[in-house]
Amino acid sequence: DRLWNLAKDFIPSYADYERLAAGRTIPVLVFSECA
């Protein structure tokens, strides 16, 4: 939830996507370097 809210702060259209998802869980992936 924390990362999703952060994403919505940077990309406001994510709030529209959340509304259109109609209560479904939206996975958020975080990638980082391995080496």
C-alpha cells in the first residue's frame, strides 16, 4: 500500500487505474540491481 500510494503521487493517472480496477489487488513490483 505504501508503494502504491507513492506511485500515485508520481503518476496521477494511477489513481484512475485504481478506480477502474474495481477493488482488485494491483501488484507492485520493485526491481533493484543484483550486482
